[in-house]
Amino acid sequence: MLRFLFSKLLLIVPTFIGITIVAFGFVRVLPGDPVLLLAGERGMNPDRYQALLHQFGYDRPIVVQYFDYVWGLLHGDFGISISTKQPVFQEFLNLFPATAELAICAMFLAIIIGIPAGILSAVKRGSIFDQATMGIALTGYSMPIFWWGLLLIILFSGILGWTPVSGRISLFYYFPSVTGFMTIDSLLSGEKGAFTSALSHLILPSIVLATIPLAVIARQTRSAMLEVLGEDYVRTARAKGLSHKRVIGVHALRNAMIPVITTIGLQIGMLMAGAILTETIFSWPGIGKWMIDSISRRDYPVVQGGLVLIAALVMFVNLVVDLLYGLINPRIRHQ
Amino acid sequence: MDQTMEPLLEVQNLSVSFPTANGETTVLHNASYRIDRSEVLAIVGESGSGKSVAMLAVMGLLPGTARVTADRIAFEGRDLVSMSEKERRKIIGSEISMIFQEPIASLNPCFTAGFQIEEVLKQHTDLDKKGRHKRAVELLEAVGLPNPEDRLKAYPHQMSGGQCQRIMIAIAMACSPKLLIADEPTTALDVTIQKQILELLARLQAETGMAMIMITHDMGVVAETADRVVVQYKGRKMEEADVLSLFENPKHAYTRALLSALPENATGDRLPTIDYSADFTGETL
Amino acid sequence: MSDSTLGQPVQKRNVRLQMLAEFWHYFSQNKGAVVGLAILILLVLVAVFAPLLAPHNPIEQYRDMFLTPPFWQEGGTLSFPLGTDAVGRDILSRLIYGSRYSLAIGLIVVSIALLLGITLGLLAGFFRGWVDVAIMRVMDVILAFPPLLLALVLVAVLGPGLFNAMIAIALVLQPHFARLTRAAVMAEAKREYVVSARVAGARNVRLMFKTILPNCLAPLIVQATLSFSNAILEAAALGFLGMGAQPPTPEWGTMLAEAREFILRAWWVVTFPGLAILITVLAINLVGDGLRDALDPKLKRS
């Protein structure tokens, strides 16, 4: 088990180095003068240029620049945003909870619906339920989610008027942010109707974001379940006279969940890393929208810093998933 | 020994077929079996003879796509076919139990040996947690596993094939079954372990007086363990006789061919093989 | 073995035909896959015959026909069957021409990704050692980023536009092919037929392409269909975010970007392009599922 952990940790180091190289090289590959790009100014007088050149470290050899850059990263210095003049790292921390809240909610929906759907489809293989469910899953998986989101807005916000169109909470409410999670903060604030407002803003984006993970999880669960149901130990469980529910729910499920957990973990990583499209459509102020806005605004420090932060986040989540997998799979956990 | 003339397990005209890409394939044609209490019956044949299928059908372990028809499948006189699912499950695992060919694969890799043994006790007995644990230890001792307390905490992938098969036997014996079906229990094991497992099964059978159905392709195993023998080929019964008569005076051409293919029976310098072009199914006894 | 060397080319062709027939037998059992294939063929025909099928020029703006509804709604007209967009362009014509873009995008992206990925995978799997380590670590880095984000950044570097978007997407998708190829090559390289080819004196390049690669084709084909649909979705996403095909190009994703402000006023401007994307990707995924089942029948026999 420890060896497993160690080998996974070891793989992270070169990948992280690669990520920093990509981010480091990103600004230098852009067309235009890097000093001007990072400062966000068009023309500047030569003295200021020299000062900035020195400040950014461009007058030093490139290898030294790289190590300075990494050194800065390790100390939490990810640059300063051109548009807001705030440290990139600080902005990331401010905006991350919004994405996290959305991602967690979406994942919750995807798991709660996807896994039972997959199990039932496997157990009732070939039935109308199975075909219908897998058909819906395939459709969800093939859908451009930005379009799906727009469609749902037309239906639920436009025609039915049930949900708001954008944002995290109605502008009526203002309360201090404790956790950054609007649902929790609204409850803590005690203001009437705040929680419902937060929830009503959360639900449509969550459904849209959940669509693809739900489809993938349902399909994965079904195929994992089908494979497990053909195994010898399921036959043994039946031969013991155990109830159908126990054979499926205890013996089969435990084994089927092992590959599914990996899938879920990978999906979380993708979600956390910026539900770019969903956040754009619903004007959800998370890191996805932050990135796309920064790219259009040419706020390159943010893009550079955001790249590293998001990739590091994905890597971290994947590591946690790998560890979890090692814990769950008894073959790995017990030597 | 009680003198009920009724057989323990009676199967009449059992047929099993599966849907395949080329239509429906019948793997068992109208086979009938009978086993009495404390008897050891061997069902012998090559792959494809349908020997496992018959017993899997009795236990209800065939996949849902299988079509099973029979005039009668009765255990202690009670009809298993018309019984409710719930009633059936009271018998399967406790009064009739089964062990299989691949012991490690037959145990759930996510649970300890102890969990899997105590599970069957929980399903069929009233023992409390302590009682189940005690009984599990007793069972492991009975099947010849040293350090039972440690063994109960082990996972299947931490044990050898022989050890896993003993665990399977312990599970099968847990509720004192009247009939144990052993489907090629030693085929996947080393030769030395094979002998030990067979001896264990014989000893348990003698001690408890349970009936045993031994499914095998190995005539040597048949000779050592069985009272009566059923010979199958391509889903049909070719011959049925008590073991001594079968070996000394085989009546069916296929049985003769099987016996003569045994290395022990080699007379010349070439090992006889079974001539499959001969239509064995033409002859029925 | 066969007795005539003269008959060999004919026998080879017969074997290939037989394999094709067997493949079709398995493939056609999956009704969904056949439907998907039919839709795809229809789509290709639409794309090829677009100038004949489209009622109007896709970029022509009809100044007095802004936001006309589809013909079955009030205010709609049959001359613009699916309505017009905010600058008076016929939506149906734009959809028809848009199919050309989507199919071309899929083809070009997958071709680039395949070429790059297979080459890298072959090199890594065949030569092992530090070549393998270097290539695989680079693949890991690419896969560490969320695909859309990486594509966006790449387009930011290269400049917005359809061509750059395609390159970016191909780069992002290619590690999957590299990994697959490498895994397949490593598995095959141990097999006996490769060892015997080596003993017979076959050189590396020949070994790679003529001996090993044909046997790795099945998972690559399946991945290719998956990447085809991903490419279309990603290109549409980039178009939607303004980083892909630029207006007035009738690419379906770009059409959705332009439509966004009108969603509450003119539902048809939003619905139809998205529907086109959905149907296309769905068809490809259906075919992909069917391919997977047909190429590896051991895996799935329902």
C-alpha cells in the first residue's frame, strides 16, 4: 500500500515540472513583447520599460528566469492580475468556492441518479428500461452542454419563469461570505428567503453541469456491473441462497464500484477545473468564467497563473482518487 | 439409517438450452438423475457433455437466458420447480450446497474468508455473532486449515488455490447439508493438493453421511470416490451403473472408449484415443 | 497450409472480404449503430451537395427579414423554413453549409491527432527507455490540463480562427492515441510473430508499420470515432466562446454564440444549430458503440 502511494507521488513531480514549463513558456510564445504583455500596457516610456524588465526578471538568462518563476510559485506568487491589480492566487481563492459549490452539487446529482440507473440497467439487461436509459445516457453524452444550458434557460426561466437566469443569488441579498458556499452562507446569515434564492440559482447550472458526468457514470456502472455479474463469486453468492438484493447490492456492487470510483474521481477533476461553458452561460462567478474572461481581456498573468493552479488542482484530485482506489481495492490495500 | 425409499434428489427429463447467434442450442437432452441419501454419485464426461449444466440447473444457477424444462426436480419429495423463490432459497445453500472449479475466483475478493463463511450462517441459522464466529472456526478446523483465527481474516488473493477450496468446502458444509455437489473441485489444483481435497471430501462424506454428487472428467477420481456413475456425452446420458460394474464391464461404446483412453489401460506403445467420428449417441441404454 | 503460391493475392483478397462480411454481420446486429451510420451518410450527402440543397446563400443578409420565425409559426414563411437570425440570414441554409464545417473539422482534427499520436506511441512503445519516458511524461502534462482550457489557451497563443482551433484540439486529443498505440505496441512486441520477424532480419521501421501496427487497429478505430465526436463538440464550444470559427462562418457553434442574446426572444436561432450538433454527434457515437462491439465481439455479446 505504501509502495503504491509512493509510486503515485513520484509520478507527480515530472508532470508538475512540465506544467510549470508550459505556463512559463506560454507568455514567451505569445506574439508581442512579454514585458508589455505582462504589464498590460501598449506603449511605455523606455525608463519604465527598463524598470519593469528588471522587475519581471527578463534581463536575466532564461534558465534563471525559470527557476525564479518556480520559486515564486512555491511561495504562492502567481503574478498580479492586470485588470483587477489583485494577486492571481488571491483571486483564485476567492472564486474557487463558487466553482466548488457548483461542481459538488453537479457530482452529487450525477452519482445519485447515475449509479442506480447503471445498476438497474445491468440487472435488467436488454429490457426497455435498459435501452431507454442507455439511449438517454448516450444523448446526454453527445449534447453540446452550452446549448443544453441555453435550452433549459429558455424553458425554465423564459417560458415557465421558475428559475433565475444568472448569478448565484438574487441581488436583494447581501451578507458576509463565510465559507464561500452561497448555500451555506445564506443559511448562516439567517436572512429570510436567502437560502431559497441561493438554491434556485444553483439548481439549473448544476443540472446542466451534471449531464455529462451522469451519462458517463451510468454507462460505466452498467458495464462494470455486467462484468461483475458474470463472475464466479456472484454465482457462489447465489449458491448460498442469498437474496437477490444481497447478491447485487453487497457482492456485486462492491466489486463493480471499484472502477466506477476511478471514473467519478476523474469527472470531479474535470468539473473542478472550471466548468467553463456552464459558468459562462449562467454568469456563474467561478474560476472557469474567470479564465475565459481573462483570455478575452488579455489578462495574461491570470491566464498563466490560472493554468498552473487549475492543472495542479486536477492533479491533486486525481492523486486523491488514486489513493482512494488503492484503499478500496483489497488486492492493493492488503499487500 | 432411516429407510425412506424416496430418493434424496430426483430429476426427470431435464433439458437445458441456450439462445445463440445460430438459434437455440440444446446442451442437455432429457437427462434423468437419482441420488439416495449418503450415496456418492459421479457424473463423468468431457467438456460439452452437459455434466455441470444439469446440477447448475437444479441449483438455479444458470444465467437468465437459459431455458430449463423438466418433468420433475424434487428434493426430499418436494418439487423444486413449482416452489416459490423464497422457499427455494431456504434449501439452496443449507440443505443442498455446491462447490466449484476455480476456488480463488469463486470467493469474493472484497471480503474476508470469515465474512463469507459467517454470511451463509447468518442466512440459514439463528446463531448470533459470537456463535457464528465459533462455528466458522470449527468449520476451518474440520476442513484441515491450521490457524483458523488468522485464516478468517484473510482475503482470497492472499491464499492458495487449495486453501480457497477448503474455505469453499467450509462454506458448503456450514449448515450441515444433506447433499453436496462438487463441480470439478480439483481440476484447477496441483496434483498433490488434488489428492488432499478428495480425501477431505471423502472423509466429510463418511463422517456426516451426506450424499455427494461429484462432477468430473477424470475416471481416476470416479474410481476412488463414487458409488454409482453416470456417463455423459454431448448432453446425453450414455450409461449409468455402479462403479465396479462400470469399470469391469462397460456396456456403452463411449464408456469403453473413455476407459481405454486411460493411460493405466494402455497395452501397446500407442495410447488409444476416442474416435469421435463414431456416433455414440445412436446407442442408448 | 495452402498449396498454391500463385493464388496468394486472390486468397488475401478473399480473406479480407470475408473479414469485412463478418464485421458487417456483427455491426448490423446493433440497430442503433445502423441508424447512426444512415444519419452519417445522409449528413455527408448534405455536406457534399450543400450548394444544391440550400435555398439561400448562407452569408447573405436579408435586411428586412431579421429574426423571422420558422414557417409553422405566425410571421414565418416557407422561403425561410427554419427562420432567420439577427441579421436576416436563412438558418436552414446556414445549417446545411455548417455540416461541411463540422465534418471537415472532425476529419482534419482526427487525422492530425492520429498521425501525431500513432507516431509518438510507436516510438515510445517500440524503443522504450528514455524515449518512452520523455514522450509519456509530455503526454501526461497535456492530459493534466482540462482539454477545453488547454485548447482555449493554445488558441489564445495562435490567434482565434477555425484553423488554429483545429490544431489546438488535435494537440489536446492526440495523447489518447499515443497512449493506446504505445500500450498495444508493447503488448504485441512480446508476441511470437514479432520475435520471429526479428530473427528473420526485419528492420525496425518495417516491423513497426507492417507487422505490429495492423494488429493494434481495433482500439484505435474506436478511439478515432470518439475523438471525431469530441472534436466537433470542442470546435463548437470554441466557436461558442468566440475563439473558433469567426462570423460570418456558418459553423454551428459560432451560430450559437451569435444567438445567445436572443434566446428569450427567438428560440429558433438557438434550438436548430444545437440540434444539428446533437444529431451529428449522437450518430457518430452510435456508430462508435457499434464499432466497439463489432470489432471485439468477445467483449460484448448481448
